[in-house]
Amino acid sequence: MNLRDELPVDHPLNRVYRVGAGLCGLLLLLFGCLGFAGSLAAFSTDGRQIAGLSTNGLLSTISVVVGLLLIVAAFIGGNLASTVNTVVGVLFVLSGFVHLFLIGRSGNILDFGMSNVIFSFLMGLLIMTFGMYGRVSGGLPHDNPYWIRRHPEQAAREGVARPALPEGAPAVRPARIPER
């Protein structure tokens, strides 16, 4: 059984995941394209700045690839968009920590400056927020599809209806919780 089989197939939060992935993807794509327009060398660390962030050709390439990934996830939507947002957000935050250590060292091949580190932290938190919205909380409302999928017996006792599955979607079994 896959993790995706345990998550709701479709739900109203899909719009949040899609908009978040799309907006952040477009922003990264724009930044990467501006870097290419500036004819930057791949591993240049001479301090060229675009939109207040230092960049080079390699960082522009990574920005375009990640931006396209987020845009594709936005088009697909659903749990994929949520998961991609969460994973990319975590990678942005980790990148911020790694590059905070690398500033001023020879291993800083992406030419990160402090403004890039702050951007990486903020963008990572923003993307993670879009990805985790409505999925991660100790206090999800009982009509939330994730809560219903995690607590099917209690939802049945409370009379909370399961979200309707889209046409042609496979039926999903509720997760079994081992008894203690």
C-alpha cells in the first residue's frame, strides 16, 4: 500500500496547493530566466545581482528546473502538489542552512550571499506552508478530509460524511491502526 492511497483523492484544499505551487514556481522561473538573460557564467562568483540576489548560471538553471517542477505540480494538483510543495520547501530551508555556512568559502558554487540565504528561508517556509496547509495540525476540524481519513470510526460515529470521490477514482481503504 502506498502513502498516496491513504490520502484523500480530491478535496477543497486542492486550490491552495495548486495556487501555492504555481505562484512560487512562476517566481523562481522568472528569477532563473532573468539570470539567463544576464548571460551569467555557470560557476561565476563575482557577485552579479538580479532582483537583489546574487546569482550565477548554475543557480539560474536550478531556479528554472525547480520553478518548472512546481508549475507542473500545480497543473496536476491534489496530493501531488501538496507533497511537492512540502518537499521543495524543506529543501529550500536546508539549502539556506547549508549556504549560511558556505558564505565566503570556496564551496559556495551557487554564489549565495546573505540575501539569498534569507530568501531561501522565506521561500522555503512559504512553499512548505502551502504544501502543509490543512494536512498537518493537531486540531484539524472533523469535516477535514485528512481527519476523516485518519479517523474513519470516529467520523462514522459523529455522522461526518466522507468526501465524494471524483469519477473514476479508486476506492481508498482507511488506514488500519494497530490495537495496543
